[in-house]
Amino acid sequence: MIRHTVVFTLKHAQGSAEEAAFLRDAKVLAGIPGVEKFEQLRQVSPKNDYAFGFSMEFVDQAAYSGYNDHPDHVAFVRDRWEPEVERFLEIDYVPV
């Protein structure tokens, strides 16, 4: 199993219509084959200043690679992520 996580901050103002549209449209990622347990999360710790997180799981590397190469993921990254995300940190985990 691979757990893919990313924390990020948007360029949009907090609570704005643009922020809501980004989060709504990101749900397309949940429908990509191989994606399990997709979650959108609001970051609340004072230990960092990221605003949101996405988390999802994949049964194996093949499923994760399929997600990365899927046209819906590629389009979302190109059309929404790159222009609208100010900064991010991506971490992928496997059980130990």
C-alpha cells in the first residue's frame, strides 16, 4: 500500500469562491481508477502554515503510477494545481 499525501496553500483568499471551486474541482481525483480513501483536509496545526491537505491510498506502485499518468490527473495538475497552488509539500508513505 502507498499513501500519497500533499499539504498545500492556495493563491486564493481564504473562504473565497475561487478556493471553494478549486476544492470542488479537485474531487475529480477521487474518481481516477486506483484511488482509494481520497480525503480533502483542512490543516489546523499552528506548527506550519499550510492550509489544506489531500490524502489517498493505492494498493501498489502500479496503481499509483496509473494515477500519476491518468489524463484527469495530468489535466488537473496542468490546469488547476500549477496556476493556483502557491506552495506544497508532497509525501508518499509505505507501511513499515
